[in-house]
Amino acid sequence: MEEVKIGVYVCWCGLNIAGTVDSEEVARYAGTLPHVAVARDYKYMCSDPGQDLIKNDIKRLGINRVVVASCSPRLHEPTFRKACRDAGLNPYLYEHANIREHCSWPHATDKNRATEKAKDLVRAAVRRVYYQEPLEIKEVPVNPNVLVVGGGIAGIQAALDIADGEKKVYMVERDASIGGHMIQLDRTFPTLDCSECILTPKMTDTGHHPNIELMTNSEVEEVSGYIGNFNVRIRKKPRYVDVDKCNSCGECAKVCPVEVPDEFEMGLSMRKAAYLPLPQAVPAAFAIDKRGTAPCRIACPAGVNAQGYIALISQGKFKEALELVRRAMPFAGVLGRVCTHPCELECERGKFDEPVSIRALKRFIADYELKTEREKVVPIETTKDSKVAVIGSGPAGLACAYDLIREGYAVTVFESLPRAGGLLRYGIPEYRLPKEVLDNDISYIQELGVEIKTKSPVEDLAEVFNQGYAAIFIASGAQGSQKMGIPGEETSGVIHALDFLRMVNAGVDIKLGNKVVVVGGGNAAIDAARASLRLGAREVTVVYRRSRDEMPAISSEVEEAEHEGIKIHFLATPTKILSRDGQLSAIECITMKLGEPDASGRRRPVAVKGTEFTMNVDNVIIAIGQTVDKTALPKELNYTSWGTLEVDPVTLQTHIAGVFAGGDVVSGPADVVVAVAAGKEAAISIDRYLRGVSLTEERQVTPKRVENVSKERAQLKARASTPLLKLDERKGSFAEVELSFDEKTAIEEAKRCLNCGVCSECLECVKVCEQGAINHEMQDEFVEVEVGSMILATGYQQFDPSVIPQYGYKKFDNVLTGLEFERITCAGGPTQGRIQLKDGREPESVAIVHCVGSRDQNYHEYCSRVCCMYGLKYAELIKEFTKAEVYEFYIDMRCFGEAFEEFYKRVSEMGVNFIRGKVANITDRVMGEEERGKLIVTAEDTLLGKMIRVPVDMVILCAALEARSDAADVASLFTIGQRGDGFFLETHPKLAPVNTPTDGVFIAGCCEAPRDVPDTVAQASAAASKALSLISRGKVTTEAAVSYVDESICHGCGRCEEICTFHAPSIIRTDGRLVSSINEALCKGCGACAVVCPTGAAQIKHFNMQEIEGLVDGLLEVHRG
Amino acid sequence: MSLEDIIQETKTYYCLECGKCTSICPVARYDPAFSPRAMIENALLGPEDDLVFNRELFSCLTCYTCQQRCPSDVDFPVFVRKARTIAQDNGQHGICAHSGQLQSLARLMTSPDIKQRRLEWLSDKYRTSDDSDVLLWVGCAPYFEAIFEDIEFRALDITEASLKILNLLGIEPKLLPDEKCCGHDVVWTGDVETFKKLAEHNATQIKESGVQKIIFSCPEGYRTLKLDYPNYGFDVGCELQHISEFLADRIEKGGVKFNEVKKRVTYQDPCRLGRHLGIYDAPRKVLKSIPGIEFVEMQYSGWDAICCGTSAWTNCDSYSNMIRAERLSEATATKAETLITCCPKCQTHFRCAMTDKGKEKRSMPSIEVMDLANLVANAIEEGSNLSK
Amino acid sequence: MAEFEPKIIVFACNWCTYAAADLAGTSRVQYPPNAYIVRMMCSGMINPSYVLRAFEDGADGVIVSGCHYTDCHYIDGPVKCDAMFAKLKRLVHILGLEDERLKREMISTSEGTVFARVVREFVSELKRLGPSPFSSLRNSRKEKAVA
Amino acid sequence: MKTISPYKEATDVILEAGGEPLKLCYQCGLCTAVCPWNVVRSFLVRRIMHEAQLGVTDFDSEDVWTCATCRACVQRCPRGVEIIDVVRAVRRVVASLGIGVVPDALRISAKNIAGVGNPFGEAPEKRNDWAKDLGVKEFVPGTEILYFPCCVPSYDPDVKTVARSVATIFNKLGVDYGLISTEARCCGESIRKAGHEDTFQNLAHNNINLFANNDVKTVVVSSPHCYHTFRNEYPELGGKFEVIHITQYLASLIDEGKLKFSKTMNKKVIYSDPCYLGRHNNVYDEPRKILQSIPGLELIEFPDARENALCCGGGGGRIWMDTPKGERFSDIRVEQAVEKGADIIALACPYCFLNYRDSVLSMGKAETMQVRDIAELVAEAV
């Protein structure tokens, strides 16, 4: 290594240094230090002659290390480094001693010690420079594309500036339209020009600019890379409207049945789920607001879109509603009556007051059709050439047939009994499910083209295939009855529920005795009991072995049964059936108690010894369950241990290809809706099977359940209950007990729906959209873009004043936030610009409260900067358009901008009252007459030194601008910092206001701090020019003082990788050894890695251990070999 | 001292250039650039700088494997150690692991004016006595404790365990409040100046304390006081014993009772205890006398044992990590649950290696590492025979 | 004999504390010249060994200072510094150094006066404490000094 | 034209007490506006702060003694000014440097406290007489809990019931507790706020030593004022023991299921948050929890409750000074309670107890409106 020759240059800085520090003496001393070849002092080292001293010495004396002792390196280090470079010396062989800011100035009072300290500093610098090494300055190319995040005024301005500079811009906006907060504003202070008028043109430019690729409904997912070379992954959320096709005619919104608060109008008015984000929306296209699938719809086994048809009912569109039900399944009338409605259990409204009567509403639209005569259905012509056979015409079979025929298959249903419907017809008594209703649902299916062959049992599947059917669905139900296996079960007078109900429904005339005991707790038991009553039995008792909670029957049914006088004997089970001379006489039961829960989760009943008791009876009806009747089924099939058909749980295919089975025959006795679901599942399998595609692949599509449904606007309203047939009219008659809603009730009830998913997917909009622009199937889409720089303009959010309870926001109608008032004064707003109270009156007095959430350490310590001015603006407008008195409650008036003070003056001239004092309370607790009906604002008028109570009609809270709640996520996504208040941190508050620690990422607008429009625009342009200058430079030099790893010492422990915030180090394998390697482009040179490195392999260039320890030794005048 | 003197002192000139040293050297096995033989050749043929400015000078583990194999009994480790002194005088400090903190600590301790707070961990759980004639050497444990928390290593556990053992065996030892670093690491990195100061301080302290016997839980301290202090003319003038030797004796005498410990363990011979001082049997004897302990040897054990891969807080590069990896996989190969050692350093290095961070999947085997003292302290039964 | 003048090393991050010291200077706030500032890029860059080195070299007190948590130029340097400092503090405690001699500060760009105050107070505190227990080391080194 | 106060050192003391935050006051007047006094008469807190900032405090003004230290202002101050500390400092100056006048009523109580360790001038050795017939043991090292009733329940015949109720409950539940010997003195919280710092220091040290010597680990107190000073002020003086307010303790017993209620009282009860339990120490839920778990009791709330609760007027030494009729906060509260249709005003502070009791009496509401400490209600219901 060449001999080290250090040149030391001590500056006087006029008298700034020399006035205190004896620069000559320092220079002289420096000359005595080891390796110092030359030491000079000079009046102004930073002047050209000063710099020339250095250059010449480098050239002539071969100086190869330079120390300058002058002002702070933060000021002139770059200057002298450049000097070195100009003279051909590597700028990193330079050390700076700060003898002005750190010595002459703060120690002006002690010249001697100041001089001594200066010597120490110089000595240290000399020691350090000795160890310095030349560093190579690297350059990387810059990708000319720019990403702008946020479509508010800041983003728009920045994007346009760059795009006009002929550079490509990707703009990512989270909402459906750009415009941000500014487009919500009515007018902008102090000139009062309307912000729509000035912003809209910019928005349209942005939308149409050839160099701007606008991505609305989009969010940045992932950022990688470094300055000049970023890779950005963007998620485009579906708009469900094709922006290019939509001509914003608005038909979709007209027919849309769902109303939600309009965010753009600050919730002061409502909008539809299909909506135009704002009148001047860019892109000028409607959007559909989907927040996920409603829980009711997810809960429905048959996947009926409950929210959808309820929404339509609420609009009086009953036919359309029924259509929507039938998109899922054909049994509106049936399930509208007998469904166990799992949807209602999940209904979000239930968490607020009571669930919506979903089932009854479905029934209503079905009945409505019956009432109003449905016109004949046009049969579906078969488009597929394979035929399908369905065995059994119960809910499962018909549901399957229904789906298949709509797929274009020819379907034949084989039914062994004389009429179609299975259990629906033969299991459920008329008073619950009138035959006409069932017939209507079935005839609908038949009219579509499904052929139903009754009285045609199927013994042999091969036979069916031979008839040319390509696939078979077996849904023959569970016809057999479960035996109790107790003595006397065969006695005459004992009958099984299914047989009993079959006879009842077939109209067979049955004679029952007076006393009937029904055994069991399911729907069949209740049906049998209530039927017996109608057949004349006097005393009907249901015996159930568990308690009411475990009872499987529909609870409303149970209640009705009891209501009709049926007794239910819980926790008892028959032990034997007694008969006198062959005639059934009594039944002996034993009391049970509940033990441990069994497999089904229900607590298993156990008999209590010696608690037998007997009841005299004439008939016993046993309803303890149904079984699959194998004798009625084709031979070829396999069975489970439960005696049900064995099928693949997902595809429902039996062990025979092309033969599927579902419904009770597979599941054992279950709800109708479950059977329907099975039928639909089978239809999917059969279709896949016949098309020859995999039965399983991506079959389960689980819809995303909507999260946190807002109940803010819901009013308590009890659930409408269906009218019931009078008790005395029920005796001996099978007339239907539950009756239908009238139209008014139905609509009212439907209006209770919270529209959880917002868009209900009723698809009315699709019908009316002539452009065919709407597509409800749209999915998330991901795009990757490469950019060289990024501008964050993510804006702010308004502070929520309701966290200050004393101000009564959300409690009092007429306490408004600034943005709300903006909408009120806006001609296009909910009140067409008329300043009015909630009740429509014009306010007689208005209070404007400053610093709400600002300048208050309990909320935000900072000043929000715009409130004083917009407060004045409101006063202006109120004065201009109303006769109201206006009171401005302020702490300090801050009117610093151009024409601000003049505006203040103008408003004062209008006779606005200014009260200096922070408002304590806003209350409706009045004292005395003049306060009645007003809101009272209390504060101290600090100038009068008096407490005052000001009664007003309206209060406007100048709420703080605060960092967006997700600012932290954004910050970490782009690895930039945040201030304590959450706003993004700039590199330097004065000299680098739009830069961030991550080079190539710039910030503009209110995401950096609260500011008004002009400042925002200025800052946006600043950010744009930063990006442009980066682009026009075309390349960037990366930080040279970065960390490096001495591979020969490193053992790849990965501690550096773990601690680095910028992901610069990574562990790699080179010739079999694990070592860390630094991506210099990512490294910021913060040095954290070197601190945690156990081996000393990781070091920071220009800050390595030798240099620093040398410096320390030097400062303390310690010498080491 | 010049290189010439060193050559004389360590009989380097007897070197036959046979290369046994290099072939057996654990470092050389991985690091192609490292060769004891070559170094000696350099030293003999000069120039001096080739040796002194050779970074590899600080890669030697001074594990004594080579010396044992050397047909002409060249004391390479001592040769290296002295050569390092010359290097130091020439401003070559080698690569200090942990950014030289530990060397720094040693130097700081040489200040006569400090009042250490090295015994704050001592709780009334333990019995000590100032007029005891047995001294328990605490060593650098308190400092390691502070430095190595992030690798979950509590060096003081070992000290406390040793103290517990002594107590249970009826000894209330003395602990020196102003004991200082024994100087092992500085002397082996060639900083003799610092070493002398420390040695002098400790020697006087010990003399003044008037103890008859010092018990070590740290082989390095043991070695340093036993061999290096006298070499540099500091005599501590009393019996020195490693805790394992002490235990072995007591077990010999009988009466030490152990509870059963169901464990399959293997044992790492620390270089200092093993090759430096030839103590191989004592620890094994202790292990075997604990009921339930199933003792298995590693492939290389006793005088063949492989070093834990680094020493005296110098070079800890990837080769040194490979040595550790190799040793640990030997240990795991024995199917032992626990790797027993009786040197805090071995434990530090093994644990460090096993807590390596980073995304890349590492091939570092993992096994519980435990000091003999801890194992014994847990096993030894209250009220074991207290009779001498 | 002259009054004891403690020597102080301040490890200061470039962006906040160093700048604060500059500010103190430019606004001519006076403080005793006992403190020497070592400019680090980030308080997270300060290696414990530097501090130990300073004490070896006979510093009577050391201040480790950087940005407040929220305005770190490297986002989370102060947090890393805290971790290092906690460890270091334990170490020097065992060594027998008076806790007062090692300080952790957070001084931001705008807090020039704070910087001056901290130094002033530290100097008087150290005068009270007298020379560091390690100062003798320094002298021994100075003797060894080779110019 | 006001001249800067001649008492430089005095005003410095105040600035010092206010510390940095006082300098931060930007005169927004929120303190005045939230101050309960301004419901009944004008009291410009903001001005006192400003005077303190400028060192022009008017030591003769009666305003020096007005503040009831209810903390409503501190709680909402946008600049975090510790207003109470400033007021305390002003009073300290008057009391110690003898500038201005200390109100007579206060001077007497102060004398008593300094002399015999209680504001009533009662004999110290009578301190535990309230418990005579209850078989309460004296606290000895090892006893789990020290019950410290506060001077008022200890001496005031009408308020004794509060302490006695606690004893009854503890006896019923077999709590291991005791009373400290009669060397105990007033906790000193209020007299300190009234500016008598030295007195406070003496009391505190006396109690701290007494507790320490008896190896006291846990103290249960009836007064939020004792609670406050024990918890937040004694530690600095070396008093290290756990402090629990009786409502917290009872609430925890309810949680553990140890405290159960047999008796139902079908009454509407309204709870008044004591400033020193609520705003000063953020205890709001435990008292309510207790009341809600007493069968039959229906808990209703004042229009201003919890953080916004209206002070009874007894804090900061006000309890010893007389407040003219028409300016008594407790009167307003009683009115509100009546409007709300409450039968009982439930309290958790002896000072509140005194004030509310006087209010109902002077307002002739004693028949219709009960004033009860929560402990009393509990004792009655167990």
C-alpha cells in the first residue's frame, strides 16, 4: 500500500472560527501529527482559492488523504469531497472536522480550551482518514414509468405533470372514482371558487390522458426492488361494470332494489348498490357495491338468494322475486311453508332485534303467484343428447331433474306411487302443505319439460340404462319406519307415523280412539299428533325421551301443537305396550334423565330406575324415525352400516359409474331443503359426468361471507308474524293453519332486511343494461408493473368527533362535521345547496367550533392548518345564504396564506361573532326560555373573562385532518417512516419535503401533513418534478457508504438478514459455504447489521470499525500500534 | 521477543515438514489456506512478515491436536501464540469476534480502580464463607451472561450448579468479589501485556485470600492458572482442581448419592481440559456413576476429540462453523439426547451455531447442550455424604 | 492543580442529534467543551465495542444519542439502539462503572438547546463523580504513545 | 396596569410547580368552561394559570382557595397543564411564606391536623373507638389487610356507620384484617392540596414508618383521598404498599363469589363518582358493579357521570371551608337525583358523604332521599 500522505486544512471562516479558535495554532499542531504531509490554514476554505489549495496539494504534493477542519460536514462535506474528486482523489478519502458548530460557536467564551478541542478534533480526523479506503460509486438505470398511489388532487396533479412530460404513469385509486376529498368540497377558500368546477377538468384529463393508466378499485399489494427499479403488484377489485361499455345511463341504479348511505354525500343521502360514485365520476361509469355474500344465502343448503328476493319484495317486485328463488330451486311454495329456515338463524338482523321472516316472505311470493295465475311456462328445449333418469319424485329427485333440464338434458322421473311429490305429498299433512301448492310447484317443473312417470317402480338399473338413459339419480327416500323393539309393538291400534300420515294424505278414512299417544320428537311426530287431533282424537299426548331443547321438530310447529291442546310428555320413553284381550289398552313408560352428549352433540337420555308409569290409550303412533326400505330399491347397490345408500360424499356417485344417489335415501330422514340441496349437488355431478369432465375439480366454491354489517341506521322493528287460522276452525279440518302476509306487511317486513351484502345479486340490473356492461361474475385481477419511482398521495381522513362525547356529534342531529356541511352547501348535494336543519328549517343561529381534535394533546397535538379558513368560509356562506347569526369559537385565528387575511376581514365585515375560547360542551340541557329547543354551546370568552352559553340551531365542528387509519400498513408496504401523529415522514422538513427514506418514493399532499389545496398542488408538482428529474437523469448513483460482508470471516448466521429493515442482506451459498451477501442498491448504510454481526464480517464502508475506533482513540489522544 | 526466540523456545526447528499437523488439523480440513506446516516453514525460511501479517495466524484453534501428533514435539500452539504477540506489536489484532468486546472487557478489567459488581447474582440459596479454604473460580461467567442472552445461554447456571454441588457436599466455598478475567483469551491472542496485569492481580488476590484449593468450572481458567501463571512467574501457591476431578474424587471416596437421571448422553472433551491438561477420565467417571445415564462416546473422543471450532474470541468464520456442524452431527449421530461438556466456551459456541438465524435452511444439527455441573447438580441428592 | 475536566464522547446520529449539536452551535448556545461528538449515520449503528473503546481510552462519560422513535431516518434505528444499549448497560454495570457515566438520549434536529443542556448537566455530574475508574488505562496508553 | 409581582421567589415556586406544562398553557379557557364552579358562579381558572405564567398571581384573592381539585379541567386540558399542581403551589406560597390570608376555617383544621393528626381536633387515641364493640383486632405483622377508614368515618358520629359497615362485612366474610394502632394520622391528601406541605410531609412520614414497622403489605381504604395519596404520593416518600379502595375490594370479592347477597332492596339508586376515585384514579366500574349485583337495586345514572361527574365540592381542603348556599355542588346533584327519581344516592367517599348529607338536610329532602355509602348498602344486603 502506498505511503499515506495526509493534507490538513484548517478554516478560519472569517472570525466565525478564528475569532475563538486559533486556526494557525491548530494547523501548526496538525503538522506534527503522524502521516500528515502538509497542514495549512486559510480564511475561507470553502471559497474557490481555498478549494484550490487542496487541489494543488493533491496534484503537486501527491496528497492522498484530506482533512478539512471547518463548519459542519452537513454543510460543506459535499463541497470538499467534490474538490477532491476534481483533483482526482477518491472523495471517500476525505474527513471533515467540525470546529465551528461544534467548537468555536458553542465555546466562544473559552478560547484556549476551544483551541485545544479543535486540535483534538483535527487529530481524530487525521487518525480516521488514515484508515479510510476509496469507495466506488455505482450507478443503476432508472425505469421511466411512475406509480402514483391515490387519486385525490395531489395524485391527479402529480400524474398530470408527469404524463404531460411524456412519461408513463400508473395511477392506483382505491375507490371507484378519482377525485378524493377535494371533489366533496363545495367551494375552496379564500376565492370561493367551486371545487367541482376547477377539479373536474383535471379529473377528466387524468381519465383520458394517453400516458396515464388509471386503475380504480385497486390497491397496491406488494412492492419490491429499489430506486429506479421497483416491481409493484396491484390488486384490481371487481367493479362488476365494464367501464368501456357503460354509458352511465343509470338504468341499473333505477332498478336496483338495495339502498345504502352515500359515502360521497357523507351519508346525508342514500344511493343504490349499483351507483355512480359521484356525479363527475372518472371513469364515468357506474359501479356495483358488493361487500360479500349475505349470511342467509350462505346458510341456505339450496343456495337460495334470500337477500335478493327480499330486496325485490321490498320494491314490490313479487314476480321477479319468485323468479330469483326459482333460479336456485323450484319449491318456493313448499319450502315457503315447511323449510326449517337455517337462513333465519344466521340473519344479521337477528343480532340487532329479530331476524327477518325470510321463510314467510318466500311463501308470500309463491302464494302471490297462485293468487295471480301464473302464465304457462315455455318448455326448455333439450340441447344435450343424453337422457337422465331420476328415481323418486320427492324434493331431491325433482330438484335434480329441475337443474338438469335447465342444463338442457331430457329428464324422466320414475315414481312408484300414484302421484308425484314423495314425502311432500304423503308425509306432510294438508294443514301444513296444501296439495294445490305442491301441485303448482310440481306442475311448474313438468311444464319446463320434465317427464314424471308415476306408478313406475324401478327394480333394475341395467334395465334403465338399456332404455337409453346415460345417467341415473336415485332419490327414493326413506320409506321404512323405525321399530321401537318393545313388547306389544305389534298390537293392533299401534301404528307407525309414516303409514298413518300416508293414509291421512291419501284421504283414507281413519278411525282413532279418544286417547292417542304419539312417540317421538320430530316433525313426523308433531304432524301425526296434530293430524290425530283433526281426525277427532280428544286427548293427544306426545312422549319424547329428551327435553324441549333437543326436540328436532320445528319449534313453531311444537308451539302450535301445544296451542291446539296437545300435551307433550318430555323425558319419557315407552317400555311396553299393554293390551287387554287383544285390544290395545295402555302404554308403560319410564322417566329419563339427560346424560352425556352423544355423537350428535345432543345429551343422551338414560332411564331412571323404578320410575315406570302407565297411560291408558286407544292408539299409539310411533314416530321415532324412518329407515331406507331396501326391498324397494334396485339390487346392485351397496349400503352403509346405517342402512343408507353408500355414495361418494362429494360427488354423490354410487360405486356404479353414472349412478348417483341423494336425499333421505343417502342421508336418512332429513329436512326438505337438505334433500333439495342433495338433488342440486347430484345435478352438478351428473352434468360433469355427462360432459366427461372431472367430478371433483374446483367443485367447492365457498362464497365470502360479508363482514361487520353496519346496523347504524336500523330502527328497532319487531319481525312480522304470519296470521294463523283460528283454533276452533282447525278442529276436524285440514285447512291450512298458517296464512300468508298481505302485500303491505310483506313489503314492510322485507324492508327490515339490512342488505348485508349490499348488492343482493337480484340481477335486475343485468336485465335492463342495454350495453351488456354488467357482469356479476367479475373476480379480483392482479397486475404487475415496473416503475422507477413512486409517488404516494394517499391523503387523510376526517377525525371522528364522536370520540369527544361532550360535543354530542351523532347524538344531536344538527351537530355536523365540516365535510357534512360542505355537502349541504353544495348545489349538487342532498339539500340542493340549501342550508337547513335536519327538519328542513333554516337555522337562525350557527356555531362554528374550531380545533376539534386538533391542537389538543388528548387527540392530535398538531394544528390541522385548514380549519380556521374553512371555518371562515362556512361563516361566509351562512351569512350569504341565510339570515342566521354566526359564532366562530376559535383559539387563535391562523390566516397565513395568500388573501387569507383579507378573507378574514371580509367575513368580519359581514358581522360574524368571533369568540375566543375552546368549546367545553354542546348540550340540549337548557336553562330558561330563550334556550328552549336549541343546542347550547358553552365556553369561556377568554377575552371577556366570562363564561358564556350560546344557544344555536346548528353546530359545525371543524374536525381535524388525521392520518388514514391504514397509514401504518402503507408505510411498511413502501418502507417509509411515520411521525408520531401517523402522517408520513419526509426526509427533511425543509430541504427534502417530498422525499422519503426509501429513495425513489416521494410523498405529496395530506398523507404527509394537513394542508390546503394550493399547498397540496404545489407539493404534488414538487414530487412530480422529483420523479421527472430522476427519469431524465436516467441513472442513479447508489449510496457508497453501504455495508459489505467479508466473506472470508462470515459464517452465514443470518443475524444481519434478520435485523435489516431494508432487506439488503441475504444468506447465499458460495462454494459450499453459507455467507451473507449485501444488495447494495437496497442498503441504506444504517449499520445495524454490523452491530449484530458476531464475527465482524459485516462492516459499513466509510464507517468500519478501524475508522471509528481510530477516531475515538484520536479524540482521547490515545495511541495504539 | 523476536521470531527467532520463539523458534528456539518451541523447538520449531525440529520440524520434519512431515505435515501430520496439517493433515490432522480441524481447521485445515476445511480451510484450504490454513496449514500449520506451511506456517512453520514460513517462520523458518522467513521473512517474518509473511507469518506476522498472515491472517491465518489467527485461525489456529490452539486445540493441541497437532502437537500431540507431532513426531518432533513442536509446540505449534505456543508457537502461534507467541507469533501473535509479535503481530499485535505490529498492529495486527487479528479478527476479533463480537467486535472485540471481550478483548476490550479484559483490558478494561486491568484497571486497578474498578469495583466490579460480579457477584450480584449470588442469592442466599447458596452458602459461601469468606474464611473458607476452598475457592470457587467464577471466571467470566457474569459477563458472558450479559453478552450471550440472545443465544439463551446462562453461563451463571454453571457457576450456580457448581456452587450447589459444593454446598451439597458440605463445602461452603469462598468467592472472590474482585476476581478478574484469568487472561486466557488475551494471552492466546498475543496480548501479553494485558495478560500479565490480570495474572498479577489475580495471583495476589488469591494469595491474600489464603485459600488452600481452587475449584474451577471453567477449563480455560484452570489451564491458565495451572500452566500460564507459573510460566510468567505468577504463583497462586495452592491446589487447583476442575469440578469434574473434584467430583470424581468424592465419588471414589463414596457416599455421593445421585437420583436416577434417564438420559442418553455423550461428552465433548474441551481442548483445554483434554489435550492441554490430559483430563479425560474424571468427567466420564462422573457421568457413568449417575444411575440411569446411558453414556455413549462420539466417533472422535478423548485425545481425538474435535474442538468446538473457535477459541479466544478470534476468527469465527464459516470454516469454524463447519467444524461445529461436524462436531454436532457426530453428537447427534450417537442418538444421545444431550451433549455434555464442561467448558462454558464449548457451550457458547455450540448454542450460538444452533441459534443461527436467517431464512436459508441450515444443515446445523440440533441437540441439547448441557454442562456436566448442571447435570450433576440436578442428579445429586440432598444430604449426600458430608464426611470428608 | 487545575479542576478536573471530564472527557465525554457523544455518539450521535447524523440526522438528529448531530444536527441538534449543529443547531446549538449556530444559535450560539454555550456549553463546556468537554464533549466530543462522534458522527454516526444512525444510533442503530453504534457498536457496543465503540463505547467500551471510549472508556478504555479514558472517557469519563459516554452519551449514546439519536432520533426519537418516530423520526428515524432509517425507520427503526432507535429500537435497535435500545437493544444494544440495554446489553451494554448490564455489561458496564458488572464491570463496576457508575451507571451515571453511560447515558442514552434522544435528541431531535430541533432540540439544540436540549443538546447543550444535556452536555452541561452531564459535565457537572461527572465533575461530581470524578475521573472514570478506567482513566488510569488511558494514562498507561499515553505513555506508550508513539508519535 | 398590573405590576409584576414583588414576590419573585414566590412566583418562581409556582412556575416550578407548574413545570414545563404550565408554560404550554395557550389560554383557550377550556379549564374555566369545564370548571363546576362556573355553574354556580364565576371562577376563571384560565386567568389563574396566566397570572402564574406571568408571575402576577394575586395571593389575597379568595380564588386562591376556590378550586376543589376535581380534575375536570386537567382531564380535558389540550396542553396537559397540571392545573391542580399550580393551584397547590399558589396555596403553598400563601401558607408557608405568609403572603395573603388563609381562610379561618381552613386554618383551624390545619392546626388540628398538624397537632393531633385529625381535622376535628379529637384525641388521637380515640381514632379506633368507632370499632370498639365490633371485636376488630389490632393490626399485627402478618395480618393480611390493614383497614384504614380515614379521619371522617373514624370520628364523625354520623359517618362512623361507613367504617362500621366495612368491619361488619369483613367479619361476616372472615377477612383477615386489622386496624393500625392509634399512632396513625390523617393521610394528609387534602391538607397538602390546601398548601400545607410541611404538615403533609410529617403526616406521611409518620404513617409510612408506622406501616413499615408493622410490615403492612396491603391497605384497604374507605376514602378515595387516602387512596390517592397512598397510591400516588407516598411511594415517592418511601411508602411502598398495595392500596385498594373498598369498592375495588368488594367488587373482587363478588367476582370470586365470596360475597353474596341475601337481602333484596327494591330501590332506585344513583351513584355519584368521587373525583378522587374517578377522574384522579380511573376507578369507575367497580362501584357500579357492586350496586348492580345487589338484588332489587336499580342503578340509574346522573346526567353527568363517570369522567364528567360533578364534584361534591369537598376536595382540595374545601371540605373544611364553608360554601354559601346556592354554591354547593352537592345541592345541584341532589336536585338531579330527585329529578331522576332516585331513592338512594350511593357514595364511595366520606367527603361526598358529608356534603350530600348536609345537602339533603338543608334542602329538607332527608325523608325522601337516602344518602348511603356503598359499604353501608352492602353490609345491609349481605
